Amino acid sequence: MVGLHTVDKRKDAVKKVIAAMTVGKDVSSLFTDVVNCMQTENLELKKLVYLYLINYAKSQPDLAILAVNTFVKDSQDPNPLIRALAVRTMGCIRVDKITEYLCDPLRRCLKDDDPYVRKTAAICVAKLYDINAELVEDRGFLEALKDLISDNNPMVVANAVAALAEIQDSSARPIFEITSHTLTKLLTALNECTEWGQVFILDSLSRYKATDARDAENIVERVTPRLQHANCAVVLSAVKIILLQMELITSTDVVRNLCKKMAPPLVTLLSAEPEIQYVALRNINLIVQKRPTILAHEIKVFFCKYNDPIYVKMEKLEIMIKLASDRNIDQVLLEFKEYATEVDVDFVRKAVRAIGRCAIKLERAAERCISVLLELIKIKVNYVVQEAIIVIKDIFRRYPNTYESIIATLCESLDTLDEPEAKASMIWIIGEYAERIDNADELLESFLDTFPEEPALVQLQLLTATVKLFLKKPTEGPQQMIQAVLNNATVETDNPDLRDRAYIYWRLLSTDPEAAKDVVLAEKPVISDDSNQLDSSLLDELLANISTLSSVYHKPPEAFVSRVKAAPRADDEEFADAGETGYSESPSQGVDGASPSSSTGTSSNVPVKQPAAAAPAVAAPIPDLLGDLMGLDNALVPVDEPTASSGPPLPVVLPSTTGQGLQISAQLVRRDGQIYYDISFENGTQGVLDGFMIQFNKNTFGLAAGGPLQVPPLQPGSSARTLLAMVFSQNVSPGAPNSLLQVAVKNNQQPVWYFSDKGSLHVFFGEDGKMERTSFLEAWKSLPDDNEFSKEYPNSVISSIDATIEHLAASNVFFIAKRKNANMDVLYLSAKIPRGIPFLIELTAAVGVPGAKCAVKTPNREFVPLFFEAMESLIN
């Protein structure tokens, strides 16, 4: 009885240790005490101790060896659960010193009588291969793994296949090749495995090249029942195999039947959660490019629902365009027309473009598409009109001299155009059909007044359109216009593309006007809708990777993940396990226990591995001078190879007068969902500066360096600029939130420099801040009035509502809805900062009139002052 109480007490104590470890507290000092609890018959306590060991064995490799004897003993325990637990834990402890001790228990477990132990040991071989590939090959584990494919237990077979596939991915030579004998065993095991076992086997089968059409039909016949599976991953893996084998099947009847069988499961995927729908849609996008007949009759399932997230709606639009045909175009156009009156601006633009793309794709439907576009132009919504003009220009290119009668309607909207692409499209239409437009010179002249301020796209189009007008109507008015435009484009501009084109036109017109006509007024090639059609070789590669990230990104795997085998450094045992990242995973990163992949958004299923070799300059540990001085317990982040950065000038944070000739400029920026510290160094000293290191003090968001500072040695008079990826850590400062970032920088030649950098809260606005209208209304009503704050910006002038919405969206302040209040426009927007803190925003202003008022509701009122500062910088 006393022993039972002791076990319970130990269990509670270890649970508390694990709980502290889970929230990021350092409990490594208890390593010896926790390891002493391993000698127990209690399975729950043993699991907890093993969990602790996995986490801290890296930082305490010498002490971890003390646990080896217990592992070896447990691997021979009568209880199969304990045997499997022991070998699984040993495989998870990524310490080179332990791998030698793992070999004998692993060999025994691979031949264990219990299938649960064997399947666990199979996965352990893959883990051991990742730590020490040479050891696995020398000890014959690969052959043992291949033998498990013939095991009579389907789960053992599935895990053996998964392990061999993982090993093959990280090996340059062929290791796992499926023969006809192996094929039969895998197809047999397929019927009896769990769902994830089926996924492993199906993905491996997709690499098998069938010998002939009969072999391919046999494989498809055995795999087809998997299409009815409830798990989406199994369905997509089965679809992948069927698509690949269909390439070899010669019978048209068999292919037609397979297409019919694949449609229902793909449609069923669209009734799942939005995230699964999105993955399914991205895969379907590829499938319909290769085999459009599969879903030709199912276009209705791709019609957008009112509550679909925007990312699902956008994908459905793409697929509807691909499936649009003369038979269903009327239905499709009705849908697109409906979408063009939605509130989401991006979705409306895409819907209008979709109408244009259907017109380009289907000649017989072009007239109906144009009728719909003209109806949309009549509703006089600015961004709809502009998008319609852009697509009508493409329709004119596709069907020249067919629909010019609508130009008069387009010209009525000339004054409302304010987007560069819409202006350029309208100018192209006027220039192309100048001889049919009576007042073409007046229309073009209205753009000439603002020629110097226009974007390059508009300037280039205006130059060409004016030349076309002059060649078609060589009268006095166009002659004066061409002179003014050529003068502006050659003398008054800094754009080399514009200047070169202007000089070419000038030379052509002055030497041989007839040659100019042949060049400028030449017949143009007819365009086709291929904007989203992938290259056939890339499409085949992506189809071979269906149900993986590759098919979601629409990029080949090597474009976003590199699998490089890391070799531990022999000269520095302390960092022997930093091979996966190239630098230490200790708290020197400022993030407790987080791997660098977490700061880059890389999925754990596709680990990004970098070579471990470090620059000679950082082979030896560097004393933690900044940690001591700033009262921090995290070490310095050393210098690595430089990564170039460019952009507008940065604000100076350390003047050269303070830095003894070293000037530092820096600013927090957000790019592609990642926060970076954009930092520039200028060496105004007489000597070389190298060995740069950086440290961040505790701050409101717990920002810390996510990797090494990459600055090359700076020669006198030279400068370097780099982007330092930042991560969120536990290093959060207490007290009221502020945007101050306290930084210390050191190099090998100078003392430590300290400076403060004031960031803006909008850098922290996340991409997940978009809210649906209903969610916004519910959240607004649920927050008490005490949580509503407002501020006026008397000097702010909003010149365009659409431009303001677009500008705010670029900083992750998302548009929800708008309304009119007397002569004022009221915008409703949303944003979100880390820790899931939302801001519900009401922005009131009159276009062109100074003064704006911003009201905000948020559950965390402490961040309101920082929020108002950020909004002031965004709307000014």
C-alpha cells in the first residue's frame, strides 16, 4: 500500500514537471531526479519519464546515457507495450552517443513476436537512419525492413513501407524499389490496414511503373474501392494512382468508366470543412486540367455558397472557368453576374475577370459574356467598371473587329478610371480603334495633362496610343499631341523603357512613316485563355504529387523544401545535434525549444534541413557579453553567410557619431506573413568590422532573433543590409504594452552598442485578421461599450475609398463592409495581432475633406494607444 502511494506521488510530481516543460519553462535541472523514476512497473509513470527524456536528452547527452540500461532492459520486458515504448523512445532521442546502444534492442524488436512491437521498430529504423545513415546500412537494418514487407500483419507492412519511403526521400541511391512480387503483397495488405497505413501504401504504389495496360488495369481495379473511403487522404492517394495508371490504359471504355467512378468521391470532398475543401479544390484544379471530362457534368457543386471563405470561393471560380463549356455557359454567367455584386472587392474583381476569360475561351458565348459585362458597367460601381474595361480589352484582342460597337459605352466611364491597369486598357482601346472614334484625340488628350504623374504602365500605353492616333489621323491635333508626348517621354522621364520606346517611335516617324505604320499598326496575334494553364511536364509532376503540399502550392517539391542530410560536426560535440538547422537549438535563439521551421511556417511533414557546416568564424562558442549586460539568459546569435536585402532607406537608430564611425539603420517589416528586422550597417571607421552579433531585450511581443545575423566583414566605407527573421518567444516584458524594441549589437572590434527602435503595431497585424460580416457583427455586439474607443485625425485626407481599402489591406487591415452616413463614408474593418487579439474598426471620413475619425472595439484595451498610432501612420 505504501509503495502504491509512492508511485502516485512520483506520478503527480513528474506530471507537474511535464506541465512546466510544456509551457516552456526550463526544468532540465531535474534531469537526474526524473531519470531515477524510470525503474518502475507503472506504465503511465514510465511514459511520462520517457517524454521528459526525449525533450532534454539533447541538452544533457552525458546524463541521457545513464538511462540506456533501463531502455535495453525495457526492450526485453514481457509486456509488448513496454518493449515498443522503449524502442520508440530510444529512436526519438536524437543523440549520437545513444545510437550504438540502440542497435541490439532494435534488431530484436524487428523480429519480435508481437506485431505492435515490430511496427514500432520499423518506424524507429527511419529515425535512426536520419541520425546515422551509415550505421543503419552497416548493421543490415534496411534488409530487415524490406523483409517486413512480407509480414503477415498489414500494419507492420504499412509502417515498413512508410519507413522505407522516408529513407528513400533522404537518400540519393535507390533503396525502395517495388517489384511485381512486392506489388502483390502491398495490394493485399491495402485491404486490411488502418486509414493512414493505406495512405503510406498508396503513396508508395504511385511510384510503381506498370509494365503494360493489363498490369495497370489490375492495379486500378484493386485500388478503386479506396475511392469510397471516409478519409480524404486515402481518397486523394487513390485518385493519384488511378490518374497515373490511366496513362497506360488503352481501352477508351475503361478510361471512361474510371472517370465516372472518380467524380462522386471528388464531389464528396467538397462537403467537408473549408480547409479540406481548399486542399481538395487545389487538387481538383490540377485534375481538371489533365482530365476535364471527370467533372464536366458536376459544375454546379463548384457554385459558391454565401458562407464559403474567400480562399474557397477563389478556387471554385478557377475551376468553374476551366469547366465552362457551350453547354453550361448560361448557368455559369448567371453565377458570375451574381458574384460581381458581392461585398468582397477581391472576389468581385476575380468574378468580372472570370466572365472575360470565359468569353476568350468560348467563341460562341463571347457575345453573352459581353452583354453581362455591359450590364455590370451600368451599375456604376467603380472597381467593377474598371475590371470590366480590363477584360473587354482582352476580348477585343481575341475577337478583333467584332464587338467595337460597345466602345461608346466604355468611353462614358472614362472620368471614373483611377487604376493604372484600367487606364492603360482604356487607352489601348482608344488607340487601337482611333479611326472609329470621332473624338479619339480629345479622349487621349484628357490623359496627357497628368502624363508625368502616371505610372509607367499608363505612360507606355499612352505613348503607343498617341502614335497610333497620329498614324491613323495625321491631322494638326494629333501632330501636336505626338510632339508633346514624345517630348515628355524622352526629356522629362527617368524611365529607360519609356525613353527607349519613345526614341524608337520618333526615329521611325521622322525617317519612314510607312515603316512606322507596318510596325505599330501590324496585325496582332490572337490571344487565348492560358493564364492559369500549367506547362504539361509540370502538370504531370504535380499530378504525381497529389495529396501532398506540392499539389496545394502548385509547385514541385524541390521548389519549397530541400532534404539535405546533415552531418554532425566532429570538433564540437556540444552542438553535434544542431545538424538539422546549422546553428544551436538552445535558448540562444530566444525561443524555448522551438525549431527554426516554426518561424518559417514550414509544416512538420516536410522538414527543411540545412547543412550543419558552420563558418569557421563561429566554430568556437562566443561569451555571452550582451546577455550579462542586459540581464538576459539567452546567448548571442552569431554571424552566418550574408542574405541581401533592398528597399527604401531605413531610419537611423545608431548615428555614426555615437557608434564611433559605425552607423546602424533598422526597422521592423512584415513580408509574406513573416516579421523581419531590416537592418543596415555602414562602416565609417578606418578598419574592417566583422563578427557582428545582435541581441533583443524583453519586449511586449517577446520578439527575438529567429536565426543568425547575416552580415559579411565590412571594409572601410562600405555598407551591408540584411533581413533578420524574427520569432515570438517566451521572452515577454511585463507591464503596459509598448512598441519599443531595445537592441544591443556587438562586433569583434568595438564595444557593445545599445539603441532603441520604435516600431509600429501594424507590423504585427496578421494575415488571419479577416472576419466574415456576420462574425464581425456578433463580435461587435458581444463587446461591452466600455471597450470602444475613438480618436480623430484632423489632418488626414482620404482621396479615394477604394485606394484606402487596398492600402489598408496591404497592411492586413481587412475590409468588411461600408455604408453612407450623410456625406461621410463609413468603413468597417478588422485586424488581429499575436495572441489572437482582434480589433474591430469603424473608420469615418469624407473623400477629399481633411479629417477622419477612427473608432475601435477590442477585448484588450491596453493595446488601444498603440493601435491608434498605427492607424494614423496608415491613413496619412
